[in-house]
Amino acid sequence: MTAYQRFATPFAALSLGLAAQAMAQTVQQFEVPGELPVALYSPASVKPGVKAPLVFLLHGSSGDGLSILSNSGLKAAADKHGFIIAAPTGAIHLGKGFAWNVPGVATVSGKPPGAGDRDDVKYMLSILDALVKQGSVDRSRVYATGISGGGRMTSWLGCVASTRFAAIAPVVGLRAGTPLKSDPARPDPASCQPDSPLPIIAFAGNKDTVNPMEGGGAPYWQYSMRSAEIRWAMLNHCQTSPVTKTISPALYQERYEGCRDNAVVTAYITEGGGHSWLADNDVMWAFFKNYARAGDGRLVKMAD
């Protein structure tokens, strides 16, 4: 535990506790020894004693778990569809909030994670294991989403822990590994080698100036969103070129199909959309619920 964590944990726990009370006590604190509490939302539609699906919800840089739980609107989808949300807080203190530890990738401050920073992959898997052990979570139906830096962390979970998640949904943050040092306009294939095909649904806006769809931007970004889509389609052994479909005048879809284990790659692009929570949470859940993981990590397509 870092010096900052020793100082911040009691204060943050109090702050989260007061905020949870202000939200009619619908948000619980899931305590992790030596860490900030995890904001946990279990809706009334999840019946006691029934193992429910779990969605990890990851905040953006300078945020925290409780704020993204409020700002994403995902609780309403959890109420409607009956899944639990776990919203942890990142390892690295950044301004008034926190950032995620994506190994070798600088945060928005420009500073890469240090050797003493918490391993956020192990951290989230430990939360998952604890919730499964409690008996509240169906380990075969675990998913992840997040915005911006949380979207990049969600993508990283897909790269290094694919068999623990049935699908992921980065929001304005889809990546497929770190930028290649010799050519940052391409993802480094060696940095993202998932053990299993992984269904992807991503959301972005074509006017995002923080994480531009066309690439560039900060050193952690660089390659385009289309490059990330193509890389994931290759990793999932998809057999088709992207098919573009107009959903509405301000929304279109790019979709790669014919993928191993039905692990399709789909992106929803909002015309004029910027750097914000652009996800349609009901569409996200409709995608998630199609997939599960068998006990041996195999991806399973659920019956429609």
C-alpha cells in the first residue's frame, strides 16, 4: 500500500459512505483491505440467493468509481435487466481523482505507471474472485466497460485476461494494445495476445478531440480506432470486412462478423459526438447477454 493510500483510504471511505447514503443507500461499499472501497450496485431485480451477471464499470482519468456509477446511467440498465455493477477506483492518484495502471502506458499526466503502483488487472480479478466466492455473481457472465482511460483499461483487460470476461465495451477508449514504438500509427501486436476470442462492442464520437477516432492525440493514443477494430477482428479470426450500417441520422455501426466462437466486433459511432459517455446502455447489455464463459474459459454464445 502506498503512502497516499494509507492517507486517503479512511477519508475516501467516509466520502463514499456519505455519498452512498445520499443515493438512498442503493450503492454499497465493497471493502478491499488496504484499498479504496469499491462502489457496488445490486438492483432490486437481482433476487437474494440468485447468482447474477456482473459488469465492471471503469471511470475515466481523474475520476473514481462512485462518480462514474452516477454519471454513466448504467444503474438504470441494471435495474431493467438484472445485473450487478462493480465500480472500482484506479491505482494512480491523478489530480482530484485517479487513473488506471495500464503497464508501460503513460496516464494523461504524461507519467507512466511506477513499479510501486498497484497492478490493476490483479486487483480487479481479486474483486471478481471475492464476489464469486460470496455467491452473488455468476462467474460465467462477467463483462467490463469504461470510459476514456477506463475504456483503455477495459481494452487491456481484454488483452491480458480474456478468459475471465465474456465481452467488453470500451467507451471513447477502444485499444488493441499499446502503440508500436517503431510506428505509433499501428498497435503493437506483441502487446495484446488474448488467450481466447473476445466479443467487442465499442462506442465513440467522430468529433472526439481527446481520443480522436482518426488517431494522433496523446502518446498513449496514437493509432486510429479503425486500426483497433481491425486488430481485434484479426485476433477474433473474423472472416468479413467491416459492414457499415446507418442506425439513425446521427449514428452508424461498423461490424465484423464470421468470427471464431461468434466473437463479433462492433462499433457504434455518433456523428458529432465528443468525449463523453456515448454508450446506449440497453444496446450494450443486449450485446453482453449473448455471451458467457464456460468453466474452462471457452466462449459460449447464448441462445437468443
